[in-house]
Amino acid sequence: MKKLLNAVAVLVLGGIALVVWLPLLPVPVQESVTRLVDGARRIGSGESAGAPSPAVGGGQRLSAAELDELRVFALGLINSDRADHGLPPVAMGSNPAAQLHAEDMLENDYLGHWWVDGRKPYMVYTSTGGTSYVAENAAIDGWTSERWRERQCDALLVACTLPVPDESVRELEWAMMYDDAGSDWGHRDNILRPGHRSVNLGIAWNGRLLTFAQHFEGGDVEGSALGLTSDGRLSLSLRKRVPGIELGSIVSVYYDPLPVPRSPAEIGELHSYCVGGGFTTECGKPIARVLPPPGAGRFYSDLDASDVVASVWRETALDFELRADLGALAREPGVYTVQVWRDSGRSTLTESLLQLSAFQR
């Protein structure tokens, strides 16, 4: 059973499983996830039942060498797709969040963007040393325990096709690139985003199910310090790895409630995630917008309640430093995610350069 998650339904007609893609409307500041499913093959009298079926839960694992080889293979597929569209390659990243997510999905038998402890990709990325942003694609191929039992895959005359790791990785990458219309091409857009500089790859397999997480990240800027005090004072420092890159004149701050554990079934109901907003696909506005000081003799005439003027906003060709008192806007327990944008010369900010989280407990 081949699976990618986003909006899919499976129809079984006459013992044949058909994949039906359901449209998913795009929402602001979100990443996609997809699901591709194909079903069991029934073996009639006189036919071989195929390879031995693993027990529900699986008993095999990838060795460190096999995992490294699969990551190199997956990176080659990604860069081949990017090259076909005139884009530079991405490097192999070293942040472990993608692998942690693949293992969490395998261990808990689900597909989704949340960990079962309730965290989102950007939270785990930050806590594991991330310095830029993360944009996740996630997919699975094979059989969850529930589907394995439903299709009676342990029965003598039933053979359920098992995932072969390199074939699964190839097929999942292809599906995200070329069979993604039902997700409004969100996975493809993520793979082909020009601003990506590296990708962290998570792959886990137990013989019955393969889980695959792609965590694309930037690199034009590198966050070196993010702080948030209990009384709401925000501090941020970053280094520009591309000298002279210009930052947008707004730094956005998003809020999530503190994570709480979620069941695999709950996670599987949500096919995308937002920065901020909690356990939902409904993306809201930032809880605060930090603005640069207006300068001597000038003032802002139309500030909203969520607008905060920074006490320090220092930008050079090589670095950036920010200090701002968010006050009551950032005193509630929760996760506060700071987003720095590139100044593209347009009236809207669309390209994220940095997206890091601070926990307020």
C-alpha cells in the first residue's frame, strides 16, 4: 500500500484500490503533506503469496549505512528535479528534526505534520539547533497497522505489496513533483522554492511501512541568538551569510499554545499546518508586528494594538540586531515564533529568511 498524505481518498472496487485526489485549498504560511495509497493484491488459487509478510508493527530497521545511502539517493532525486527547472542544488543539511519526525511517524503509525507530543516542525527544528527556517514535506509508503489488519494482510491467500526503501523514496519524490495537483502543487512548490539552500532528510522503515520527511531550509541568514523573557522582552541577532541582503521592515511574531500530546488519528485529520494558531489548519495573523524606530522627528500615525516599535533595530551589510518589548502580547505560556522576511522591493513580504521559536512556560 503506497501512501502520501494530503487530501486523498481510496475507493476499493472489485478488490482493486483506486487513488482519488481531493482538492485542498491553499492557506497562508503553511506547508503541505501528501498521501499516496494503493492497496492489497489478492492471490487466487495456484498463485504464490509472494514474500513473507512482516508482523504488524514490523521487525526490520535501516542500518546507519543504509540510511546514509538512501539520503544521498533522495538528495540526488531532489536536485535532479531542481536542475530540470533551472534551480541550483540544495546541500545535505545536518539538522536532525526530519529524521526525528520520520521515526516518530513510524513508531506511532501515522502521517502528519505534528509530532505525537504536539510539536510542529519549526518548534523541533529550533530546539535541535536550527538557525534558519524549515519547510516540511512528509509522506509514507506501505501499510499502517490499521490498514494491514483491515486488508487481512496476514491471511494465507492475501499478499500486500511491501515497500522497498529506494523504490519508495523514488516514487514518493515523483508523486510530490508530478502528481500533486490535488494539493495545489504545494509539495512541488516547496521542492522548487528558489530560496532553499539545504534539505534535511528523514527516512525510517520497518519492512511494512516507510516514512519520509523533507525539511527544506534557507541559509542566506543565520540566527545566532533568540531570546524571550517572561515579561515579554524579545531579542534577536542574526548574521547575513549573503552580504548586503536586505531585510523586510517588519518582523512577525506568531503564537501557538504550548504543545499537548495528540493521537495519530487526530494528527491524520489535518493535512497542512500553519505558523502559529495551534492545532489547526486555519492560519491566523501574527500576534505582533515589530517595526523599526521611525527616526528623529518622525512617528507612526496608524499603529494597531499588535504593532510594536523596536527599541533596537540595527542592520548592516553583515548582520542584524533587534530588541523589542512585546509586553502583554508575549506573556502567556506558549510558543512564540519569530519570522524575518526578505525585502523584495514589493509592498508585501512573501519570502521568509528566518523562522525560529521561543518557548514561554
